[in-house]
Amino acid sequence: MRQSLAAALLGTLVLSACGGGSTTTSPGTASAQLIVARVKDAVGLDPAVQTDGLSLNISQEVFQNLVRFKPGGFDIRPDAASSWKTSADGKTWTFTIAPGLKFSDGTALDARAVKFNFDRWRDSKNAYRGNFPFGYFASMFGGFDAKSAIASVEAPSASSFVIHMRAPSAPLLHDLAMPSFAIGSPTAIAKGAEAFNQLPVGSGPYVVAEWTHDDHITLTANPNYAGAKPAYTTVLVRDIPDQSTSVLSMKKGDIDMLADPRPDDAKDLGATAGISIYHPPSNNVSYLAMNIEKKPFDNVLVRQAVAYAIDTNALVKSFYSQGATIANNWTPVGMMGGNPAVKAYPHDVAKAKALLARAGAARVTTELYYPTSPRPYMPEPQRIAEAIQADLKTVGIEVTLQPFEFGVFLTKIRNGEHPMCLIGWTGDNGDPDNFMYALLDQDSAVKGQAQNYSFWRDPDFHKLMLAGQQTVDEGKRAKIYAAANAMIHDRAPAIPLVHSVVSFAAKSTIGGVTASPDTTFNFVTMSPKANP
């Protein structure tokens, strides 16, 4: 799977118009600034707490992890850890921390600092957690305390950090490279979890110099960063909710990059001189989750009826850019564990009505929660929600739409308030475990920190997830996740809709741009072109 993603990246399409445009400052300027626009602000900046890409894409510029993904794909490279090794039984991992690392506050990033972070994530009674849910840790490692797949951690010396797992973990390195498991300054965290969520302190290439909510975040170069210094010493990330305004600003040269333009806008910008459009390979899924704890969605026949009622082909054609595909599998095309025998439910009104009749639910009244702001996997959430509402009405399901600002939306669906919700996921690490265990396993269905918004707790599925995590052989793992894709389709706790291609725009004068499948930008690799 990782090889296929790498191959796809080699073929990443860059549509570039010749001539015109320039970066905000000239090459070699000591105070070079990059201005990036996106439609919505971050929810918070503590990567251990947040789960949305708008937050994590900022935090990953500020922190280091033990290991990191090579920009443009999911190959693992050293970061805070210069090397690592595993025991013969695969349960003990020993990481050597690179010497001389410092956080931006001047304190040392050593093994003791790494242990401080892991203890904060793992221990539900840790004094430095604040009132946050730490949902990503629970989703990736099964929970906290005795439930965690990580049995214990230790720092036998300043340069040695050891993780003891309860069982072998095939995706561990890829999990640890995710932005959520970045290493923060213990000194800064100890001053208060809420404050750290607003102005985090890491050891990455940038520092959060300012955050004016719903307006902008200013990143400045971290003087203590151990790696190559960024060419853009200041990055201004602006929130421009009106996409027509951001497109106009891009054309006028007032901004240098634009994240997640609407499909028509991306096409327009791609035809504009001096602007390049980048298309990372598809690494996401948009889906409709049905809360099994709320009737009638506890009945699999009703859930299957909903799947038959939705005209997914029309959604792809009407609301997504070129390259988007109907989601036959829960996992993106090309990822390990794809099952070619599994096909999306066809649009079949008669079949949907028949299933509802069998379930004794010929008339259903329900609600659909959705976010008001566009997401990388869902460019026009309101219009998509309206299309699903219309489809369900044709089979006798009356839906009231409930739109929410994204932060409020996440809080509500984590708490299981919704009967149905329209949501999606951009993959973090290139592994099917990240799509299945995090989103649909019973361990991820804990209210308040849930990422399993269906609250589906299937013991058969849970066995598959544990087997997938503990099986090192990739051929055997692929069969496990292929079986899981079939189970998701048949039991329909959620309906995968679309795997989309997420584009972004950048001035053609910016060099070092990488189109990464996890939608991160890696500003540190970028620089003004000497001869654009």
C-alpha cells in the first residue's frame, strides 16, 4: 500500500499557468513572508487534544514527533528520535533521542520530556491533562490506563526512551508520526492545558507568535529548531470564510496559497497566469454516520435502506472535482485491505422502501447534523446535506437538517447527540487501521471523546481490528482489512460516500511545494524561486 501511494505521488498532477505573479517577498529576503488563506480557523492548537485537520495542520508546523512522515507520502523518517529498534517479540520499542534538541522556550527535548508527554496522554488521572478528551490517543491505542495498548513507558537515560506494548503493533511507527503524537514542552504544559491549547510550545520549525481567533494565526521561525531553517521566516495563516473573496485575493496576488478551493474555483485559478494547482492523491472518505443508539438506526435493515436511497453517483457529479470517486470500500483506493468484491450500494428507491417495510419503519422522521464550513473531503456540506435529505424523502424518511459551526458540531457528535451526521476523514498515516479502528471500533465509541460517530460496538469487527494491529505480515493484514471492508458494507453502521481529490493553489513562484496525502503543507520545505 505504501509503495502504491508513493507511485501515485510521482504522478501527482500539477496544473501550472506560465508567467505573472510573485511571492510576497523576493528570494533571499531575510524577513520573507508567506500568506496562506483557508476558509475556517483552527479549533485549538494542542495536537494531543484536537482531531480536525485545520488544527493539526498548524500544530504539525510547530512540533516534532519521535518520527515523522517524509513530505509527500507516508515513508517514516527520524525526527526527535534519531534511531529506534524493537525486541524480538515486537512488544518493546527503544528510541534514541537526538542530542541537543530544544523547545522554543529553551528547555530540553530529551527522553524525560518525551515520557512526560506519553504519561499525559496515557494516564486518565494525569495532572496535566486539563478537561480535554484526548480522543486521538484513545482511538489509536484503545483507551487509557489499563485499556491502552501501551502498557508502560520509561526514560532510562536522557537519550533513551522505551515503549512497552501489550501486544505487537504493526502500525506503531506510522501512528507515532501523526501530528497528534507530537512532543510538547513539559514546562509550557505545566503552566496550564488551556493556555497550551492556545499558544503551544514545540521544537518544530515554527512558533505560534499570535492567534487572533477567526482572523489569523501568525507563525514565525523557531530560533531553536535543530533542522534547516525555513526560508519563509513568517507564515500568516488567514481565515477567509467567503471563498469568492479568497479566490479574488489569490488572483490579485494578495495571498500566496489557498487551501481547499471549491472545484470550480480550483479550475478557474488553474487557468490564471502565475498560479499552480496541486492535487495530492485521494486519502479520505466522506460518509454518513447513523447513531445506532437512536432508533430506528439500531436496525440494520433501516441502515441498508438509507444506503440504497442515497444517489451517491449524483453527489460525485454535482459537488466534487475531477478525480473524485464513489466510495466502494471504507478505505481509499490503493490502500492495503481494499476489497474489489465490495461495491457501493446502488441507488434503488424500490429496494430501500422494501427494506423499510420489512423493518416496520415505512415512515421515519429524523435529523441530520452537518458542519457549516467546507471540509477537504466535503467541499459543499450544505448542498450535499440537502441532496441527501431529498433522496431520503423519496423513500419515506423525513429529515430535518441541523447545521452547526464546526467546533460545536464536533462536540455534539462526539457526545452522540445526533441521529445522523455528515462527516468525513482524511487519513493520518497511510494505514487502514487509521480509517477503521479510529472511526468504527468499539474502543472509539466513548461519549465525549468518540470518533466512532455511529457508536457501533461489534465484537466481530473488534476482533478483526486487534488482529490487524497485531499481525506484522502485510499479506495477512491485507486479508484482515479486506474482510473488515466487507463487514462494514454489510452491517452498514455508516455509509461511505466519496473518496475525493483535495486540491490547493499556490503561486508558481513558490518552490519546494509538496502535495501530501494527509493535506499537510510543510512550510519549512518551501522557498521563493530564484528564477520563477
